[in-house]
Amino acid sequence: MPSIEERFSAALHGTARTWRLAIDRRLKHLGLSQASWMAIAHVAKEKEAPSQTRLATLAGVEDPTMVSTVDRLVKAGYMVRTPSPTDRRVKLLSLTPAGQAIYDTVWKEADALRRELLGKVDAAMLRNVTEFLETIQANIDSLS
């Protein structure tokens, strides 16, 4: 029989994967890949325009992978690259009006799914599990 730690790890990985797939299915009509809508969401949530490297870090992918995702989003008219005022080698990313409109749709649909999936969960349990996962994330971050 697996240990509770093994069960936790499997549940965490499985839930994260199926959560992303559920959102992906909900957003399929937008014609965006998971990488694309996640990149759009990360850029939209940043206080300042991120670099491609920062966006890759946020998304948990390598720089070359993010470059191709950003290339597709720029070509589709959702994102623009602008030179950094402090380092000409760095390109900063921002959403176009079309990109912001897509993000608004992504956010509304993802929020509806969150409400649907979490609506019947006890609020205190949700708070405890969220704080627990944030603690695990902090522990992981402290290893870096």
C-alpha cells in the first residue's frame, strides 16, 4: 500500500493535470493552446511588462519554448514585443487590445469553472488546503 506521501504526490499531480485539462476543454472554442492562454494570462497578471525570460519562468518552460509561443501570439495579434528601455537585448511583452479581450474571456471562463469545481467544497477546508499548498510551494521555493 502506498504511503500517505506517495498518495499525496499522486493526488497533487493528477489534480493539477486534470484541472488544466478541464480549463483547456472549456477554452477550446477560443482556438488557443494551453501554452498560449497561459502565456496570455501570465502577461495580463504581471504589474509590469515581463521579458520573455520572465514569462518562461512564470510558465515553467524553457526560453526557446516560450519564444515560439510568443511568436504565435504576436502573429495572431494578441501580444507585442517592445525593446526594454534599460537593455536593448531584452524584449518586453504586453497584450494588444485583442489580447486583453481574449484574457478577459479566458478569465471569465476559468472563473466560472473554478466556481463550478469548488462551489460545493467547504470554505474552511478550501482555505486550509490552499494555505497548505502555499506552504509546500514556499518550501519548494526555498530550495532554489
